[in-house]
Amino acid sequence: MDRLRQISQQLNPLKEWPDFKAGDTVKVSYKIKEGSKERTQVFQGTVIQRKGEGPTETFTVRKMASGVGVERVFPLGSPFLEAVEIMKAGKVRRARIYYLRGLTGKSARIKEKRSFRAAK
């Protein structure tokens, strides 16, 4: 199995992405091909989960659009994934926060992680 991973990493070298996890609010730039044209679509929302490892790792982002929940799964090894920018670091206790699907409004908010600053 390790040999298979080595070969897949040689064929598809992974880009370096920022360290994000479930609960973080991210902005994902994804390249979309429509015929002969290409455009970049930005999808901003909360990371619900990260799944898998290596070139097959995926993450799911959820946002509310006109009162309807929209979820999108992005593969980290995809050549169409252009950028992942962390907007806010969330503070959650679970790795998969599916309970957000049943919440709306203020109850669906996630607390922001406080950054540690060294005292001067």
C-alpha cells in the first residue's frame, strides 16, 4: 500500500494548502471550464468536514444562499482548485459538524477562536 501511495504522489504532487479544519470559514477559488472558456468561481462558507488523506482528501463547505443550505465537496488533489483562504478560525469540538444542517439563524453561528497574543 505504501508503494501505491508513493507512485500516486509522484504522479500528482499535492499543493500546499493552509491548515484549516472543521468550523473554519474559508473562501475557496475553483476553476470552472465551460466549453472553451475558463472562469474562477469563489465559494465562501463553513468547513463541515475533512475526509480522507493524501491525494484523495476532500473537504465539504456549507453556506446559506437565499435561505437554502448549499454544500459543496472539494477534492484537495484537484488541479481545478486554485486557492483556499481562511477567513475566520472557528471553535468547535467535533471533526464533523453535521448538526449545522438542522440549525438556522443565530443558532447556526460558530464561535470564533481567539488568537493568542504574547504579553509585552
